[in-house]
Amino acid sequence: MTVALYPGSFDPVTMGHVDIAERAAVLFERVIVGVYDDPPKKLLFNTKERVALMTKALEHIPNVQVTSYEGLTVEFARKRKAKVIVRGLRMSSDFEREFEMALMNKKLAPDVELVCFMTKLEFEFVSSSLLKEAARLGGCIGDLVPEHVTEALREKFRGGGGRLDEEGYSRKSAKRV
């Protein structure tokens, strides 16, 4: 049985993330989506929330499991008996960063391979940080994230100036998210 690990911060999960997980689930017998507990960036959602959002987004895929982890990704992969790390690539800058990580991971864990999926064109520009910014400012993000993530973003941004109101509209722009 080939087990793959799809690691990331997923803050929040996007349709691009869902697409990569769906495609990986076709190729591998089991896919573990590892939500990294302490990434070196500012998070909007805590670990428990990110795991819950990803679990709901992927509940339609029977051979996918979502869990959090800490420490080195390759060590987590070994603990879960994953022989493959799955990553998504959006653009050339992603390739450079993934290539660096792949070389370090190969040095640390020569037995773990990397498989990269090229993103679908409609998700090429989507990053979690851009998505959060668009949501915070009232932009329409409904086709870029699962519906429950849109709702979670509304909850996070509800209440402040320029934030979303109860119907999901920006108070400043009157655009619906």
C-alpha cells in the first residue's frame, strides 16, 4: 500500500488544495493531509480550526485522512509510513522553493519521494494569503474556497470596519464574499 503525505498550513483550505488532494487520492492508496501546527507565518485559523475546515472539505474522499503534526515533515511522513510527499505547484517561484525543500528532505530522508502536481489554471493565482486579504476587504471568493470556508472567513472578519457583515457583504464596498 502506497501512503502519501500532503503537508501544508492550509490557512485556509482553498479549492486548489482540494483539487491536489483529490488528484493524489486517485494515485495513492491512502493520502494523509498533514496540517502543520506551527508554520513560520501569521495564521488566521488555529490548528484545530484548520484541521476541521480541511476535514470537511475532503470528507467526500474515502482514502484521505486529515491530521495535524509538528516538527519535521519527513519525520512525520516516516511515522505515518508515507513513502511520498505530495505538493502542489502554481508558478515558477513555487518550483524554486519546492526544489530547495525537496533536496533538504531527500538529504534527511532518502527513502521518501516527492511528487508535485501542477495546479489547474483556474487556481494558479490563488494563495491563502491573497485569499485572506480579498476576504478581509470584501472581495468575492466564493468560487475559490469550499462554502464552509467562506462561512468561516465571514465569521473571522465579521464586525470591524471594512469587514464582512452578517450577510457576507463588506461594509465599505457592499460586495458579497
